[in-house]
Amino acid sequence: MDRRLDQLRFSLEEQKSEAIAVSFTPNIRYLTNFSGSNALFFIMANELHFVTDDTYEEQIKDELYPLPNMKIHITRDPWIYLVEKKVLKGVEGISFEADTMPYSEAVEIRNKIRPVKFKPADNLVSRFTQPKDSDELEFLKKALELTNNVYEYMLGFIQVGMSEIEVAIEIAHQCRLQGSEGDPQDIIVVSGNRCAQVNGNPSEKKIKKL
């Protein structure tokens, strides 16, 4: 984890900012191990601030990496909170993930933290997620093994007369039995004349023999 944070902190000088705000949940999980859907991870040269609401107060006790110099804040309005608690004292510019944050949200935040500059930056975190370390490679290996196991099982499970939804439910069930935490994306099951729908949702359509 220290390597990932060091890479981001090194980019502070490049961005000409005193802080980086990470709000895209996959990137927050990459950096902190938090799997919830609402958080802000605030990275400065010598300290870290993790902000979420009271919904996740117990969850963070189990999930968060014990990162050095990290303070945890529980609030429903993270940016007003950071201003009021003077966390932004001495900060002139904050870089944020422009490729994942809607423009309207960025404008709203900018208005809350003035005169601090809220500076858009592309690929703040994602450029560091592409090279994989040994732990990440091991996770990928396990995910591939899980996928192969479920695929082999489903080849023997699917029968004529089953609905696409029944097949999708069984895929999700088998993934969980194999150790998956959840569906990484919507499960796609289409058959017959629906096969042209590359991203089609499973339906009540029955599977027929060709």
C-alpha cells in the first residue's frame, strides 16, 4: 500500500497541488480496501484523511488498511466538514479525478471550498493500477480459476427448457460458492435470436435446442 500512496504523493508536485481527492469507489478500494459505495479519500504529503458517513462506521473497522497517519472522519457532507474542521488549512489546490466526476459535482464542490482551487486531473489513480504487483497477480489468477470452474460446471447444468434468468441465477450462485464477493458486472445470458444482444439482460425466454 505504501508504494501506491508514494506514487500518488509524488504526483502532487506534478499536479502543483497540496492534496489529491479520490472519490471513485473502485480507486478508493484499490488504495484503502474499503468496499462501500460512499467515501472520500484525501491524500496529502504527510497525512491521509478517510471520510465516509455513519452507514459504514462499523464496516471500516473491518476493512480499512491500517495506513500510517490516516485520520477517519464520519460525516454526511465531507467537503463542508473538511472546511469546518480546518483539514484544508494551508491547502491552495486540490487535484480531483476529472475522468470519473461529473462536471456539475465538481462545480458544486468548488463552490464549497473556495478559495481553494479544485483542479481537474485525468487518470490520477488509474495510471498506477495498470502495472500489477505480485498480490494483484495472485488475485487475477484466483479470479481466472474461479471463472473456469463456474464455466465448466455450467456446461453440465444448462438444459433445454430453462429460462435465461434461471441460468443467470445459477451462475451468480456458483460464483459465490467458489468465493466471489459479488457480481463484478451484470450477468449476461442470452439465447436464440437474442444472441445478437451483446449486453442483453437475461429474460424469461426458454432455452431451445438448435
